[in-house]
Amino acid sequence: MIFGASRPRRPRNANRRERIPSRETEVPADLPPKLVPSIRQLVATGIALVHTRLALATIELEEELQRLLGACVLDVVSMLLL
């Protein structure tokens, strides 16, 4: 005997209307943000992106200047020893 076979089956659509909430009682989804705050956020993100890129470029420039200075010092030392 199959488990639960002795129990009568309920109709497939029974209580379906009770389980599915009606559209009238549903809470409306959050509305999309307004245009002006979205543009402000976009501009703020763009400014932050530019700021980050400039900071990275500054660090790269400082590292290159240190390498150049090190190479110049080694050149001077090699000329003195030559």
C-alpha cells in the first residue's frame, strides 16, 4: 500500500483563491527613484571614479620618479667607479 493512499485526495483547485493574495491587498512595489536624485548619484559616482583614477595616476608617477632617481644615482656611481 502506498503511503497516504487511504486518504482521499482533495481537489486540485481547492482553496486556491485563499492561498493567492488578491492584487488589491498586495503592497505595491517600491517606486523607482526620482530622476534628480538618480542624476546626482550618477555624478557623484563619476566624480569618485575620477578621484580614484587621479590618485592612482599620482602614485604611479611618484613610483616612476623614484625609479628614475635610483637609475640616475646608479649612473653617477658607475661613472665615478669607471
